[in-house]
Amino acid sequence: MRWMRKGFWVALLAASTAQADPENITWGELALTHPICYHVQAIPITGWTQHMRQSPDSAHWDNKLGGGGMLWAMHHYCWALIHLLRVQSGNLPPNVRTHLIGVAVSDFYYVANEARRLALTNSFRMMPEILYRIGDGHSRLGQTAQAIAAFEEARMLKPDYWPPYIGQALLYEKARLPKRAMEVLEQGLQIIPGEPNLSAAYLRLGGKPASVQPLAQAAPSVSAPAAAASAAP
């Protein structure tokens, strides 16, 4: 019986590579995701679809994302957020938790890949957040190399977006590489001088944020991409 249970969980985790819409989405869950999730397709309780019944605000939200039709891939983003909310919901078996995180990562990849397919990588305003969330998901799954690759891509795409610096620094810290963690935080502080989250993390590692010299042409500090004012689950 033990090998049968193990085989079941292996199959379940393998299935996490496919996107999956959460069952029985509630209005309460939707309220904890992102305002855009009220307007995407494939959320049963709202009933919106791309071709038959679009939200009256769909054009506004697609424009807010940067245009090009990315709104019609964002239901995968919303599905992922709901899966991550459910990960926090309580007494889930570790294997189920891992499965849900894996499904969420796969859905974030779907959105990123759709932006690439449509040649919208640079204009899709939520791409940095999507890449950060991919990195965070890989980090939760213990997949360090994939996490760092996603964090670094997010940083390259939008250097003044602070979350990937924190995510990458935490990975190095967990690996007992505090100097590398501080280097990443320093790179962020050089571009976003005084950013509170980076400063706090740098200070906690023993650094002095005020001593970090900003780059000659530091980008203006922003807390997130313009369209990414989400309540992170």
C-alpha cells in the first residue's frame, strides 16, 4: 500500500505542470486577489468570456496592462492567486500544498509565455510581477536555480522593482551565503535608493543602507508595476 500511495502523489505532482482552474471560486476569494480578476474570462462566478460576454471594463484593463490582448490570458494569473490563497488556508497535507504551488507556477508561466508569444514582453506591465511570482513559487518548491533565473529576469526587465531583489537575497541567505545576499540588496539600493523593504533587509544582514552609493542615473523608486497593485496572497 505504501508504494501505491507514493505512486499516487508522484502522479499528482506531475499533474501540477498543467494549468488548472480552481473549483468553486468564491466572491471572498476573488476579493483577495487583484481588481483585474473581476474582469478576466474563465471565472465562473463573474461569467465573463472573451468572445461572447466581455466585462464592460475589459478595454480599460487591457489598456492598463499595456494593450495587445493580454487581458485574455490573465485568468491564469487569477487562478494562480486563488491556488496560493488556498495553500494558506490551513491543514493541507504537504503533498497537496506542493501540488497547488506547482499548479500556480505553471499558470504564471502560461501568462509569461503568452506575453512572449505576442511579442509583448517589454510592454506588458505586469511581466515583472509575473516573473517574480514564478521565482517565488520555485523558491517555495526548493527549486533554487529556477527561482534565481526568474528573479534575475524580472530585475533585468524592471530594475526599479524591488521584490525580486528580496526574493533572491532570501535564497542566498537560506543557502548561508550572506555576502551574496547583501550584494543583491546593494544592487537594488543602488538603483532604488532608500527603498524601505530593501533597506530593512540589508540592515537585518548587518549592512548600512545609507552607505550604499546610488548609481549616477538611478531610476525613480516604484513599489510595483503600474498595473500590479495586488494584495499578494
